[in-house]
Amino acid sequence: MRAFEPSVGIGRLIREMGPPRCLVTDPRYKETRWTAVELSEVSAKMFAAMRPDVELFSMSLERWMSEHAARYQGTLGLVVANPPYGQRGEFALQDKHPDYQDRASYAYFMRRCLDLLVPRGLGVFVVPAGFLSGSQNRKLRERVLLRHHLEVAFRLPSEGATGKDLFPGAHNVVDVLVWRARGGELREVDPRDAFILEGDYFKENAEHILGAEVQEDGDKSSPKKRRRYAVVGDFTGFPRSPRGRSA
């Protein structure tokens, strides 16, 4: 199986998938061949020293897609990523494909990489909570749902209940999404996915929020006085058998 990590950093996600060449206790990993991309030259050098077995490209994902996407199209069985969350900025000019002109980095990473999967291939992404909830990203959800099925999603704690944060200092509410490639594109969103399209996934699957939701008053000195949304809890792992309605 070919696997891909488009923002590998120093390789934390790949390291969690097992030793360099195989997981001797799990035969599913024996034939996994990784390809990775990393923008930072320093991080790329560190990762290359630890994992020389991985095919590594030190460049922006946009440049990699422009130069290599055609060769990898329909060959990847797995994509895992914790993509950047800011704006793409000048990097957007490096990939001129008209179908992938998203401004948000996470949206570009997720859509562009998912579309490289083989039919029924899996894509696992850590993205901001705003993607799956509310109305703001409805059009983006639609574009992804037409080509990919949402197997399951979990909302992670942004603050630790006992003082230990999952992402120290970040305080971002993020979701882990598991997608499965359809192997084509629907003409319209599957009616069974309507609740996802409308931003109601966690209303239908409240048990997939791995903590207690909290609405806190924001900075009172700010004229907008926005309320801050947080999920408080201690992450101990994902439920082994998710219950309730899943996508």
C-alpha cells in the first residue's frame, strides 16, 4: 500500500504508524511505502535522518502537486495529515489547477490529497472544528462529500480537564475526520449525508465529542466580544466501536 503525508514535519504521525519497515505484530503494515512532503528544510532534514526509508520531498505541497500529482493519481491507499490552518498566500500560485483554488490551507490540503486516493482509500485529517459545524463551510463540505464518504469524525479536547492540554498552548478545537474515497463523483450529495452537509454531524453524533463543550466569554475589551468555544476533557484515545449514527 502507498501512503502519503503532505505536511510531515518531523514525522510524528508516520512514527505512530509503526517502525521504519514494518510492524512485525501487524501484517497489514508490511508492504506500506510512505511518501512525504515537508515545507521546512530544517524539519525535512531531521525527518530524513530518522526515516531514510521514506520518499521525502522538501518543498511546498503546491509545488509537489504541480510536479508530481499526475504520477500519484489513483495510487494512494492512505493519506494522513495535520495540515496548516492559515491562508495559502503566495504558495497558491504554485498550483494552478482550477479545481483547487481554496484560500484556506487545510481545505486545499484535504481536497487535493483526498482526490489522489484509490477507490475506497482512506484519508485521515485533523482540521479546524469550523469545517464540520455550522453553515459557513457548507459549500466546501459539499465539494468533499461528492467525492468522498465520511466514515467517522471525532472532536478532540482543546483544553485538558486536569490541566494537561492535548495541543499545549493552541486552544484550538479540532476534529479528526476519516474519509473514504468514492472512486468517482456523485451528481448531488447522498441524501443520507444531508445532516453532514448542513453542519449537524455532531448534533447527530454527540458522543463523538470527546469532552464537555463550554462557551466562554471572550476578551471584554474587544468591541465584538465574541464568545469562545472550547471542549474540555482529557484525551485517552478514540472509542473502539463508535455508537450512534455515523456517516
